[in-house]
Amino acid sequence: MKKEKQTIPLPFPIYLWIIVFLGASGLADSIYLSISHYRVYTDITYKSFCAISKAINCDTVSQSPYSIFLGIPVPVWGVIGYTFFLLFTPFAWSKEAEKHRIWPILFFISLAFSIYSIILAFISTFYIHSYCIMCIVSFGVSFLLLYYTWLIRRRFDKSGLIRGLVLDMEFLWKMRKKTLSVFFPAFCLFFVVFIFFPTYWRLTPPVSSEDIPHGVTDDGYPWIGAKNPELEITEFTDYQCFQCKKMHFFLRQIIAKKPDKIRLIHRHFPMDHKYNPIVKEPLYVGSGIMAIFAVYAQTQDKFWEMNDTLFEIGGNKDYINAKELAEKVGLDYRALLLSIKNRIIRYKVKHDISIGIKLGINGTPCYVINDQVYLGQIPPKILKDVMD
């Protein structure tokens, strides 16, 4: 009979440093994703390096409601998780551990990371329909941590997982002074973060003011801001487009601060395949009806109330409750529903779309300033010159 080859493990420090490197990599990745998530919601000029296409787009993932869990951004949970993981590694290095301890605990933590990664991948595939490259990196780190914690246990600890977990707890209890000195401040910090984390992702329109002039252009398009503006901006937007929402609220905040300098004219460009001929497959389904609701609200002198409300709820719900919308804006519910079949109102929406197509617009948001078309965002210098 042939003798089985005995596996000779590498020196223990090599395994430990691999674990530390992977944990630190996951932490760095989560910090980057946390910063990116923050900038997506607060910086109008920001676009992440992995916003490559519709299918591969970190910004799309950040913009989804699934990027928030229990009131905390998912990447921030990653920062907390990897930090918690790394805090255990000094215990594994201690002489008392004798290469055996802490690995069952780290294995179960890695298992939790891996299961959570599978859930996030499922959500990206079937709900968001887009993937984040840096999230995929984090998934890989989680699975590698799971593999190496399993491998280290196999190399250096022959006790079962449950028995090993019990021994780990006893080990930490024996070193309770050190354990408390490491984890108590960390738990306090995590608690403070959980309670006081700022909800920067909740974009809300500025409070409407009677002092801000608004009206209708000679061509019949609603405007708000200066009667005699230094800068006139025409926006072509979709109520379900996140970037449209962010830019629109940003411009409204500027107008609220400088109502005598900027005029904003609104025009509709819903990226809804039922209304927009350049959209060949379902994208922002329902945004065409939202545009119709806004045009109807204009006939009732309620355009900006409806406009801000539609941007606030757009993309956050699977459907729009027309009755609740009518009550919130102060419109007749039945008349609002009938506007969907109103030929004149439908024509106004289609006319805006046709004008946008003639201007070469193929996405939202888009801005026309002094006959120049800017897709996605307004050059900061244009706004800076007016603000200065």
C-alpha cells in the first residue's frame, strides 16, 4: 500500500499575515465604497471610476435603496465588519493562543461575511440589475477569508468547530482585561455611529417660498428664479433618474439662495420606452405618466409643488399612488387620473421629447445654457461665475 503524503503546513506567521492582509484589503475597499457612496449623494460632479455601463456601475448600486441597511450605508457596515474582524487578529498572535485559538470565531465571522455577500450579489442581479466592481472585490475578500480561516483550523487546530468556538470563548474570558480594553471602546464607537450617523442620502427639495418668483415662458414652459436672470438654465429631466433628482434639488437650493441671479426652466424628457422613441427597452417605466401629472399640475398652477414631490418620490417606490399624490399636492384625484388620457397634455410631453431629440439629447439629465447642450451635469465654472 502506498503511504499518503503528509501535508506540511507553512510557518504559522505566513497564514496570519495573509489573514491580516485580506482583512485590511476588505477594510480599505469598504472605506473607498463609503466615500464613494457619500459623494454620489452630495457631489454633483462626482462619477466613480467603475461607472462604466448600465450593467457595471458602482453609482447605480449606490443610488439604489438597497445600499442602506438599518439606517446605515452598506459599505459603512463593511468598515465596521472588517474592523471587528481585524481586532481579533492580535489575540491569534499571542503566545497563549498557541496557534489554535480565535480561528473558529474568525471562521464564523467570515461565514457571515460570505452569506451576506451572496445576498448582496442576488440583490444586484435581480433587483438593481447592475454590478459594482469594488463590491465584487469585497465579495472575493470575504470568500478568501472564509477559505483561509478554514485552512488554518485544518492545519493547526483539530478540535471541532463548535468545541473550538467554546474554547475560543473561554480563551477570551481568561484574557478579559485585554479583551475588554480592545472591544469595549470599539462597541461604544459603533453604537455612536449607529445612533448619530447622518442621513445624507435623503435628498429633499428646499422649502417652497412665495418670495421666489415663478411663472411660464412665452412658449408655455414653467420657470422659477429670477425675472431678469444673469443665467438661464433649461433642464431636460426624468423624474425617476437619480442624477436628475440630485441636480434639480441642487439647482433649487442655489435659486433659493440667489433668487435674483438664476432662472431654471423645466422640460420633460422621460426615459420611458412607452413615450420616448430613443429608449428601446424598459428603463424608467412610469416616468412618462409622472411627466403627464406634472403638466396637468401646471394647468392648475401647482407645477413646482408637483415637480418637487415627483422628484422626491421618484425611484423610491415601485408604483405611485395617484390619490396620495393628488392629496399631497392639493389636486383633484379624478382629474389627475383623467389627465393620462388628455391628448393636449400628452402632446406637450411628446413635444418636449421631440425637441430634446433634435438637440441631440440621448440621456438625462441634460441642460441647455446659451444654446450649448450639457449632458449629465453643468460645468462648475458656469455656476461659480454667477455665484461669485
